[in-house]
Amino acid sequence: MKFARILLKNSFNIPKQVDRFSKFSPSPLSMKQFIDFGSANACEKTSFMFLRQELPVRLANIMKEIDCLPDKLISTPSVQLLHSWYAQSLMELVDFLEKDPEDKKVLKMFTETLINVRNRHNNVVPTMAQGVLEYKETFGVDPVTNQNVQYFLDRFYTSRISTRMLMNQHTLIFSGSTNPAHPKHIGSIDPNCDVAEVVRDAFESSKMLCDKYYLTSPEVEIKQVNSKEPSEPISIVYVPSHLYHMLFELFKNAMRATVETHENSTHLPPIKVRVSLGSEDLTIKMSDRGGGVPLRKIERLFSYMYSTAPSPVTENARNAPLAGFGYGLPISRLYAKYFQGDLQLYSMEGHGTSAVIYLKALSSESVERLPVFNRSALRHYQTSTEADDWCIPSSEPKKLGKYDYNVREKRTEGKLN
């Protein structure tokens, strides 16, 4: 009831605030800025003054894009619920715009509000996925809608990653509690993230799942190439939970493919991981011998609308994140791209697949990649179906010996006239 009263009270003000803050572009931060701010005499007042402006800007920008979705998708119960969460969070944050940053009670209240907002948005990913599923089952999929939804969800989930990053940094640094397991972390960032250690953690978690479902699992071989300091293990400034999420998803896919391809073998080929640090990039290559994927299916593995996953599973999300929605790979790629990296798949059908994660080696170059709502973004939602400017191959070859050249001449004349 309290939630309903809040929305009713602000129902006329919400569109005004969305319009107000969506006129501003988000301000991307680099990993170095996150580290410098959090490590050198972190000032809660400065963080408060930045976030009370920046978070509404990021929320409002993506809320404008929600309004560009097809009406039938917006009207699904799941998307309606999600929109109400964003509206409530926006209004709660806007309430702090006129409050005194010198008041310690205000700062404490702001931190508590961030925790509440973060918790409210915990199920944003599966809720939006459920909305897409409801729409797809009721209305089907057409090329234009698929293109718009793909474009939107990449931006929507990236926006969510970014807002959680900001909220996590503030709450972890200023809540007064340090994680005893990671005392050197600055918020959620590890200034010396041991990449091979995160690889092993993700492997062990995936191995437990694989053993549980298949009663067997492949081993892993990890090799490191550090071009900067050849005798030292590779470490970078990064968010371990982001890297773990990507690796865990890739290991799950590699293990499943390996076990199912070699189900009649007594020996499973190992999954090979190579970690290489250069002057610009930190690259992680994971190769399996799980039979590979045809080229035409590669891009579909990153599609939200064309997921072939079974019915969604919302329980045990800690063990199998996003199981059932088929969103693991596309969201893993968004985590990689968030700090200017990437995730690519290269497959040899009949042999296996290599997944490559690219990350920036320098913290100053690891800058947030953020969506902004502007005319360019709006044009993406206004595209219509056009004729393909490449020939579409027919299912059967033409009988060239019986080809009617008179028909061809008439077609040519029609084009010229």
C-alpha cells in the first residue's frame, strides 16, 4: 500500500522528472577514477553530491528508451512492474537534490536509500526477460521487433550494470564495514585482481555443477603469458565479480558441450585457458573440444529474442544465474564491454569453440561504456523493414539451360525505365 501511495502521489511528477534528467548525458568514470576516489581519503559528501545527480540521469535516460519499445511489450505485466520500480527509485533519489550534504543524517539516509534501490532492482534481469518471453509467446517475433529489442536490452542491461556499480562503490566504501575476505578491495574493485585465481574459482564452481548433472567433468589447463613481467602472475585493476560472471558462463557452456560430445568416451579432453597480458589488452582465451557451433548460429547465441533455452528457472540463481532465459552469453558480453572490452566466440564445427575475453590492461583506459538517449538512439527504434540489398539464394539452383532471356530483358527494361 505504501508503494501504491508513493506512485499515486508522484504520478504526475514522474514524467516531468524523467524529461528533466534525460536531457543530461551520463558521466562515464574510468577504473582509475573509481580507485583514486575510493583509496585516497574518500569523501562521502563528494560521492553523495555526484550520485544524487548522476543516478537520476542514468535512470531517466534508460526510462526514455523503455517508452520506445512496442506498446504490446510495454503493456506486459512484467515490464509494467519493472517500470514502476524505476519510477519509484528515481523519485526517491530526486528527494535528495535539495538536502544538505553537510548533514550526517542525510548522508546515512542516502546510503540506506541506495541499498533499498539496489535490492529493489535485484530481479530486474529476470523480470525484463519474463516480459520479453510473454511478448514473444503471445505475438511472435518479426525482424524489426527483434532488432529493436536486441538494441534496447543491450543498453538497458548495460545501464543496470553501471548503476549497480555506482551504488556498490558508495555503499561498500561508506557503510563502515570491510569485507574480511577481501580487505584490500576498494568497494567492489580489486586493485590487484589475480586473473588466474578468478579463472580457477569460476572453473571450480562450474565443475561442481557439471559433476552434479553429468556425474563427470573435464579438467582445465591454465597458462599465463605476461609480456610485462614474465616471471610474475598476471593481475589487473578490475571487478572480480564481473570477471567471474563471464568466466563461469563460458566454463558452463564449454563443460556441457565437452561432456555431451564425448559421452561415449572414457576420457574427456581438457578445457584450455590462456591468459595473456600485453601493453594494451588483457586477453583470456578459453578453448574446448565440444564439437563446435555452425557459423550461422554464432550470432544467435547472443540474441535475447532467439533464445532456444528451456522454461525459465528462477530458483538457485546463485548456482546457475539466468538459467532458462538463455541470457548468460549476451549479458557476459555486456560485462566485458562495460569497461571497453569485448567477448567473442570463434567456433570450428566438428571440433570445438574458443571464447575470447578482451579487457583493457590499463585502468585509465577502462572507462564506462554508457548508453545515452538522443536522436541517434531514437532513430534505432524508428527503423522499418527494407528490401535486402544482397541476393537471397534460392533453395534450388536455376536450370540455366532453360533460362528465359526474354524475361530477363523485360526486367532490365523495367529497372531502367
